[in-house]
Amino acid sequence: MKIGLLQEGDITGTTVYKRYHELIDEVALADQLGFSTWGTSEQHFSPPSFSVSAPEVLYAAIAMRTSNIKLRTMASIMLKWNHPITVAERLATLDIVSQGRAEITTGRSNNLTTLEAFGVDPKETRDQWEDSMDVLMKIFAQDRLEHDGPFWKIPSVEVVPKPITNPHPPVSVAASSVQSHINAAERGIGVISFESYFGFEYLQELLDAYREAFDSADHSRVVAPNDYRGLYVATAYCAETKEEAREVARNVAMEYFKFMLDLAIPLAKNPNYAYLDSIEQLIEHQNDLDWLMEFTPSVMIGTPDDFIKRIERLENMGIDEVLLRIDGVGHENIKRSLELIGREVIPAVSTKQVLSR
């Protein structure tokens, strides 16, 4: 079982300038402690919880301060403001400067403010993502790119540079719905599940749908089929005692949950986001940290033993890697949490054998 980090440049109580440089130091520490992966989402117009709108630029600086940790965009939004050729060029450049440590998770935004600002109709996000993914995978598979799709019309061109990872850096998609998991499996790419606080049973439904679809799909034309399954943990914090962990992480956990609710409530009215049908249950518990800690795998707050037990449960469900969002609690608290996880959790979960599923 692997433990990675997903941070989003939370600038509560600080500045973007200071937080970016703190992030670089935190990833360098995580690299030394044995964390598997680091990445950030691409977020626009959503301070203070999110400040990283140009992740690939930040990754280049981090690549120069690290040597082992994988650098994965989580996620690169594959809609019309991010041309898939540009995405491929940036990924290849990062793969070169990091000496083969680049990976990519793609996604379609669930932020209506972002979609409106960039002129994207929410009803078109799935189709735009599908066409962009077709382009991206063609770039990886062919010497020259040519594409005639519903959104992208591209004449024969040679895309440079090429990544040094052969045949290409690992590809996955951030997904919250059953259908998105099935789509990823049929494409032969990995998936990072975010069960949107709907609980362990829903997460298992997502993973089972992915596994069944992957096993039954024809991947004969896929250059490098990949059945990686990650889990995004929206709020994580590890401390010596449960009381300390709760005290430090309570505010950021509840603020992030309410931020996601604010995004999800209007989207729940859109038939393209049918997985949000159970939103009423979340609204009912929007002030209940105890419920969140017990009910949803998206919150992991506690001691090293709590982390180990939770991670073992997730591994038995079919998760390969947990991606912990440890952010918004101050630089020194983040470092203490990273050190505790690196010293006590990572060695324990990396050596234990998973029980039969």
C-alpha cells in the first residue's frame, strides 16, 4: 500500500508567495520520508482553500528539490481551456526534468464558477473530456498526431518533446461517479476515486464497477493498460493523540466539506451529475465531524494507529494508494504530521500483506 500527498496551496492566514515556498519544502520532506506521490489539483477562482492554478510550473521547481517521489497532476482538467496537445507537451517536459517521475491524472471540473468563466457548458464536460483523452492517448501511441473529433480538429503534426518514460507516463482520471469509473476502466487507465463523502459502501460500488469493467474490456489497442486505483482523502491529519488531531484539523475538515457541498448542491440538479442524488444526507450532517470521520473515507484524522487501521481497510477494498490532503493547518503542523506518517504509518502499511478481498 502506498501513501501519497495531494496539496492545493491553502493560503488561510498566509500569502501565496509564502505558501508556495512552504509547499516546496514540504514535498522535499515527503520525498525523504518515503511518500510515494505528490500532486495538486488545478483550481481557479477559489481562494483561500485553493491557490494552485498553474500546477505544472510549480512541479518544475519541486522536481529540482526531490529525487524519488512521483509528481502527478491531480487533476489536469481536460476541457477546452486546456488543449490536449498542450497538456501532453507539459507532461513530457515534466517527465524530462524530473528524470521520469511524471504522471498525469485528468478530470472534468465540477466547479460551476470555473466552467462559466472559461465558457464551458456543464452538459458538455464529459464529451469534451472524452475527445481530449482520445487526443492525449493518440499522442502517446503515435509518432504523428492527426485527429478529427467532435471538439478537436487537428491536422497531421509531430508533438514535441516526447516523455522519457516508455511507453508514456501513467495516466489516470479523477472520478466520483460509477459511470466515470467504468469509462476509465474501458479506456484501460487508472482511476483516483473521490466518493464525494457518500461513504464506504459507495466507494466499494465505485471500485467494483471499475474492476468488473476493466476485466471485461478489450484493451488490445491500448499501449499500456493500467488498472491503478487511488483514493483521494479530502482532509487528513495525523497527530500523537486523537484530541490533538481533531483540534488542529477540525476547521479545515469542515470548511472543505462545506466547500464541496456548495459545489455539489447546484450540480445535483444536473442529470449529468446523477451520483449526487444522495446529497440530502450530507446536508443533514454538514456540521458533524464525528459522522464524517466514521462514515466517509474522505476524512482521515487521528493517530498513527488510526491511520494504519483505516488504510488496511481501504487496501482490502481494492485501493492501491491513498492520497492525503494535508493542507490548511499551518506549515509546522503539516511537517509534524508528515514526519509522524513517514516514521510510523508508511513502514507499517508497506510491509503488511493485504487480506483476501
